[in-house]
Amino acid sequence: MSSLRVVCISDTHMQCRRVEIPPGDVLIHAGDLTTSGTLEQLVSEVAWLRGLPHAHKVVIAGNHDFCFERHGAAAQDLCGGLTYLQDQDATVAGLRIYGSPWQPRFFDWAFNLGRGEPLRRVWDMIPEGLDLLVTHGPPRSIGDRTSDGDAVGCDDLLAATRRTAPRFHIFGHIHEGYGVHRDGPTTYVNASTVDVRYRPMNAPIVLDVTPQGRHR
């Protein structure tokens, strides 16, 4: 079976039109399309996504995307033509993908939950047998180090990822953590597009993924 080209981006923050997106089969956006999460901002960014040539586009929300938390049905209705995932999975071009927007509480952003049991309940829903796990925030100690040197990812997300062993885990949120990491059977991708100063400096990360035909 031939491989699919999966293009990964995250944290575009309304600067998407300044980013050169390479061609591919599947585009993944791991959250923070917008800056303040209004429906008007979402309309603009969805229009950009629809205009890209990729046959399949998968999107989750991030902590800036308040519209999905405050106006869930209306926001999701605006995403026609895209695959929007919120604590659910879908098979896209033969790849089983699960998406979730949550991250540890930080001030009063969207999709924040307390560390420990609240987040553990969310991550317990992640199934095994995934090709791609897409979350907005990173797991602890993988692509999660801030400019101050602090590792701010989620311990329970790391435990869930190791338990379920997706082939790829794609996320963003911590702009400084951009890059690709490997831990056991999983390749971790922090695909943040903007840097810590919200400049679109980081190139999309491209993966060649062969569907495995092992979905449950």
C-alpha cells in the first residue's frame, strides 16, 4: 500500500496566509487557528483551509479557539468540508485519527482542565490502534519546554500516549517546542507554526504514513 503525505501545522494564529504549505494528501491542524476565537475569525481561517489543495483536512481546537467551547454547534457548522474532531476519532484516507483540544489549566483560556483526575478522564477516552493522535497540548517532557526552560506538558497525556501507542502524536501549543521527537513506538510532532513571538517562522512538518489496515 502506498504511503500518504501528511502535512502537520498548528498555532497559525490568523497568520496562515504567510505560511507556505507543501502539497500532500492529508492536512492536520492541531489547534489555535484564531487569536481570540471569534466566529468571524474562524470563518476567515476555514476559508483559507478550504482553499488548500489537500484532499483531506483534519482540525481540532486550541486554547485560543474559544468559539468551539462557547458556540460549539455554530462553530462546527462553519467547518463544513473539514473533519473537526473533539474527543472523537475518524478514519480519514485510511488513517485512524483521534483529536482532542484539552490542555492543563493556564489562566482562563479555552479547553483548560486541571491536572490530575480532570485531564486523566479525558485522556482515558483515547483508544488504541491509532495512526495519528492529535492534541493541542504536548505530553510532559516531549516538545513542551518553554523559553524559560520549564517542561509544561501533561503527565497524564504522556501516560495515555504510552498506553495506547499511536504511531504519531501531533500537537502544538508550546511554540518553543517545535520539532520531531521519538519515544518508543511513537513519533511525536510539535507542529507549532509561530514562534514564541507569534511570528510564522516554523515550516510545516511533513510525514509519509502508510495505512496499516489494523483499525478497530
